[in-house]
Amino acid sequence: MAALLVNRFGLRASGQPTARLLSDLADQLDKIGMQVRAVTAERVASGADTIFIYPRFVALFVMLWRGVRQPRAQVIVCLSDPPLVLMVGRLLGFWHRAPVIYWCQDVYPDVLAGLAWPRVMAPLMPLILGVVRWCHGVLMAGCAARVVPGQCLAKRLEQHCPATAKTPVLVLPNWPEPGLTPQPMPNTADTDHGAPLTVLYSGHYGHGHDLTDLISLAEHVGDQAEQTLHITIALSPRGLARWQSRHGNQPLPSSITVRPMVAGYALADHLAAAHIHVVSIKDAVSGAIMPSKAMASLCIGRPILLLGGAGSSLDTALTSHDFGLRVPSGDVTTARAWLEGLAADRARLEQLGRQAQDYGQRLAAQHSLTRLSSLVSHMAGDPVLTPDPAHKKNQQKTMVEWEQHNA
């Protein structure tokens, strides 16, 4: 049995969350004996280590051309990454006559709505968004299975495509990078209570994130920032480029350090060196994206400060499991008061870290990667789902059989 994985970013694209998830799934499918091929929009120059990613809309045609040239696959797994890669996945599903699993990491029509557009485009945006949402619903309705990392994304998909109520959306939390284990909180001994609190934002910096509040927080603390608070912002190569375009000409407080993201064997020490981890979700896209970086924070055992993201799955988890705090976008005063309180009460800081670790272990107990690979294998082994009138009934039957088998 062969699986074809479809995503704009390939197995070698460093710093891209979907690339890492794709690579983990490919490894797991290989372990259970499936043949795995990937269709991406990356190109490696001959004799060079640099990976070139085709521009977004060009990428759709590149991926489609590469996909139709692949040997026949029994199942297609399509990761969502703007813009509407699901379109490519569905077309490849028709070409290979194979069921399509939609592994949705962000609801792109809603992310599109949250972007800042030129004023001249404003009158056209309702029409554009209406067409995009309709296309998304049509494409999604023909998928054999839909998988999301959070309940908030499942609700969005049900809004876009009511048919998902008949073939339920499967919620499988993302998983952290391999090799991460709980780590002790730094500088927690009584003699170290005067050490500054370290805050870390590490990972992707995309259209759905805004770090302006972190800069404002350091400015709000003022001249004493270095003694009470130090902020490290570690970004992927694309994130660094976006940071430069947004904040490159802005003078930064001395308590902020901007650096490349750490990966691989050094990641655990990098994450463990901070007391608090920061996650940012713009209010305009809250519920439409799920930051996978939070899984690494929970695994290490670090409290999370969520900037924005009201009503998201992470917001709900923070409220119900008490491993951090969500502050509304722009509310620097509340964020500062909370951080200063933790700097003065390290016992509370330790408690939040333990509760973050406990919640991370609860998510890990769902064995998302194993269950997802099981679903892929199950879909590949079933009779081919062709686009005939019985197609949707076959999808429902296949999902029900898999859920009964894995109950």
C-alpha cells in the first residue's frame, strides 16, 4: 500500500510546523510497512543546500504536476497550508482514484479574512471570501476523513461544510518534537529568586501571529527590564524575514533578543532555559489556527502566556487546566502584572509548570500519531472510493469502521 502526502513544505523544510508533522507521519507510516511519497513545492538546487519554496499560487501547479507523475497511491493525505492546498489534494485523489484525508492545520478561508488588505480591496473582500469559503466547503465535502488538532478548528470546519456532521471531524492533538522530556524550571532555588524571569517565543512567525505586545511589554517595564524580565524571540528563517519586514526599523528594548530558531538536539535545552513560553494568536484568526509550538511547551513543562486567541482551543485549555494565562491583545498591563507576580512567587511558577506538564501528558496519552497512521493505513486498505453516488456512504462507512476498530 502506498500513501501520497501533499503539503507545500516538504520533509526538509526547516522551521515549518507542517513540514515536521509531515515528516513524523512519513516515518510512522514507513514503520508499519507502507510506501510513502511526498508531493511538495520545494526545490533543492543541484549541489546546494538551499531549499527554494515556490510562491504560493505557483506552488499549486507545481504540486499538481508532480502528483500526477507519481505511481498510483491508495490514499492521499493533504495537510492544509495556504493557499488551499486541499484543491491539489482532491484533484490528485481523482487522478489516483484514492480517498483523501484532509489533515487541517488551519482554516485558510478564515485566515484569509484575518489578514490586513489594502483599502482598495475592501469592497471586494466579502465576495472573495464568500467564493473561497464555498470552494473550501465543496472540496472538504468530498474528503474521506477530516482531521484537526483542536476542537475550535472542528467547529470551523462544520460551519464551512455542514456535511461534516454526518462524517464527523476527528480531533487529534498535534505532538511535540521527538526527544523532548520534562525539564526542571531554571533558577528556582531560594538564592536565585532575584534572577530575571526569562520569557521565550520560539517557532514560526506567520500571518496569524503578532509579537507587538512583547515589544510593548519590555517597553512598559522600562529601564528595569533587564533586571526583572528578559525576552528571547527565536524564529524560523521565514519568521526572521517577516520580523525584519514588520519591526526591522523599530528600536528594540535591550531586554529583547532576536535570534534564529533552535532545532534538533539543542531544542530541549533551548526550551528549558526559559521560565515562561509565549504563544500569539491574532484575534482575527482565533479559532482558525492551532499553534503546534504549544505542545513542546507542555511537554517541557512550562507555563504559557497566550497573547490574543480568545475562544481558541488553547484558551479553553488554559482556563480549565490552569497552566498559564491568556491576555487580550494590547493588554500589556495584565501581562506585566502576571509575570511580575510569578517572578516574586516561584512556588506558583513551579506549580504552573507541573500543571502544564500534566496536561501535556494527557494529550500525549491520546497517541495521535499512532492513531493517524492507523487511519491512513485503514483508508488505503479499503476498496477505492470513486466519485459515484454511493461515494459519501462509503466514506461514512469507512470512518465508522475505523472508529469502531479503534474505540
